Amino acid sequence: MTFSLDLITGAVSFLITLLIFSYLIGDNPLFRIAIYAFVGVSSGYVAAVIFRQIILLRLFQPFAVAMISGSLLDKSLTLVPVLFSLLIFMKISPRLAGMGRVAMAFLVGVAAAVTIAGALTGTLLPQALGAINTFDMNAALARNIQPFEVIGSGAITLAGTIFTLIYFHFGAHPKPDGSMRRLGLIEIFAWLGRIFIGITLGAIFAGVYAAALTALIERIAFLINFIGKFL
């Protein structure tokens, strides 16, 4: 039974891999079949996870428990997300779509607050602390790093952070011909920030390319091993 199951799953994987590789000869129905199957399975899996983890466990189950044995406060608190969910479903109908604006406004406001807080605590503050910590001489000496290396790497990190932030400074003054241009010094710093951004994007692309190449090698090795089992 195990051999049969492994054989079936291996054959399916082998077939889907060949269908994906068929894109090398151009877009064709075989490649589309594999893509449609992938999108369909992924959509079904996501829908099942959302239904179980959110709708069932986070909405219906707490509401049912509160209605059966909860206090008045518990019933009121669990009733709010149920009402908001019903209001969102009203947007299916063009006539009743306006009823869902309250719930959508609440979701957008909460999402914006979470996004801003996440950007501050997860990106800006760690980046600022990282630029500062690069000048920590005590930590560098504990790792046998020379002071001039600390100053050099810290200066590059700090310059990259400042120049990249200046690149996104869109304040400009109108010229007599009507065009908009930033101050000369800001323009120079923004040009340097563009260099740091290009280096970053190049490193990211190299990482993505290496990951894709690793996946390609793994798939080719799978095809060779699968064929080798029958030879």
C-alpha cells in the first residue's frame, strides 16, 4: 500500500513537473492545466483554513458558547463581530452595499493603525537602532573587530539609511519655467540613495534567483531519480 501510494504521488508530481516545464516551448494548454490546478487547490486550501480558523473557531464557536452559557457582557461582545460580518455580506447586493460601509471603515482604520505601528516598530525603529549599534565599540571588541572596521561599516550603514530616506523626500520648489526641482544638495543625496536602493534590489534579486535555481535543481533531480527507479 505504501509503495502504491508513493508511486501514485510520485507519478503525479512527475506529470505536473513536466507540465510546468512545458512552458519552455511557450504558453500551451498543458501549462495552463497545471496552473489552474495549482490556483484551484491553493484557493480551496485557503478557503478551508479561513473557514475553520476564523469563521468557525473565531466567530461561530465563541458566539454559540456566549449565547448558551455566557453573561450579558459576553453576549454583547460576541454579537458585535457577527453583526459586522453580516454588514459586510450586505455588500454583495448593490442596494444594500451602503450598510457595509461602517464595518469596512472599521476594518480599514484598524488595518491602517496596525500597518503604521508595524512600520514603526518593525522597520523604522530597528533600522535606526541597527545604524546606531554599528558604532558600538564594546560589542565590536568582544568579537575581535578593529575600531576602524566598526567606524567604516557604521558609516556606510548610516549613510545608506540617511540617503535612502532622503531619496523619498518629495519636497520641491517651482522654477521660473514651471518645472519642479528639489534643492541641489537634496538632489545629490537622493542620487546617492538611489545607488543604495539599487544595490539592495540587486542583492534581493540575487537571493530570489538563487532560490529559484535551487528549486529548479531539486525538480530536475526529482525527475532523474523518478526515472531511475524504473530503469
